[in-house]
Amino acid sequence: MKTFELTRASFRAALRGSCRPTIEGIENFPDAGPVIVAPNHLSFLDSIIIQAMMPRKVAFFAKAEYFTAKGPKGAAMRWFFSSVGSIPVERGEQAASVAALRTALDVLERNEAFGIYPEGTRSRDGKLYRGRTGVGWLALTTGAPVLPVGLIGTELLQPAGKMMVRPKHFTVRIGKPLYFERTGPEHSLPARRSATDQIMDAIADLTGQDRSHSYNKAPSD
């Protein structure tokens, strides 16, 4: 069994046994071809949950320091993030920016799945924030379908600022794929904004979260 498959199977079994999650709409995940997975973001564990529970490998961006940390803990982190297909990005680089997203094109060109949080960073107050347009750029540039995903209750597993993980029930709702015309990278900003807004509306329908018209920002500390 490949490293990713073994890692995913292990985490899936642990999550099912301890949290008994509700997974809805798994049939909406395309069986083959490139797909952009676009979830809301409530917890550090969200990427792990998606990578474990989805029927296909989903690559996410991860901070570069997860791959370069020293010592046994650093080695464990490097092994984990490498094994699940995470893509390292330097701290301070916006994962939703066009420069960073070019790396994701390779994933999609291999007919694989790539995960991106349109909000950019975790919501600390439970609101769904305005989507950054990187997800729209990626959808229009590649023509890959966008799969909206609603995560509900994952913030209870590991509250922001806490190290301990507590078994809690959570729900993953997978919406129907959204399709956008493939225009290539030279599309207009209004088109990118419109695609992003449609994706955020679909996520909101899945989660029922209160909406914020502003962008979310990572805490200064």
C-alpha cells in the first residue's frame, strides 16, 4: 500500500472511531480528472480531515517550516505532510495569490485534486469570510470543476490556540461540482471575482454560516 493510502486509511479509521463524523454528498466527488476542492476553514485539522475522508488524494499548501523543522518532531511533521501530498509555501506568501497558485497547476495537469481555502486562513469567530480570488483564478485558468465543501463543527476538535485534540462529532458536506468556462490565465478581474463569489455562495449554502463581507486576516500574534 502506498504511503499516502496507508496514512489516509489510518487517519480515516481514527476519525471515524473517535468522532463518528457525518459525511454527506460523497457521490459528488468526481471519480477522475482534475478537481479543485474548496472548503471553508475552521480548524488546523481541516486539511487532515479532507485528506482522510475524501475518496481521492487531495493536495493542500502547507507552511514551508513544516518541512524544514529540526529534531524528531520536525522529522515526523516532514514525513506526515510529504506523505499526504502537501505543497510547501514560504511563510508570508499568500496561498491564494497567483504566484503561489501556479504550483497547483502541476497538480491539476496531472488530473489530480487540489485543495484551497478561499478564505485564506481559519475563521476564529465562525463566520464565513469573503473569498480571495485565487480560487477563481485557478478555476478559470484550468477549467477544472470546483467542489464546494462545508465543514461544520471541526473547530471543536482543536480550538484555536490549543494543542490538545478532543474527539467531537463533525460534519462534512460535499456540494455538487461547479463548472466555469476555461479562459486561461488572461481573464479579467471581474470574471475572477464573480467565479469566487459563486463558490463562496455554494459553501455558505452547505454550512449555513453567517457571512462577512470583509477578508479574514490571520492573528498578529
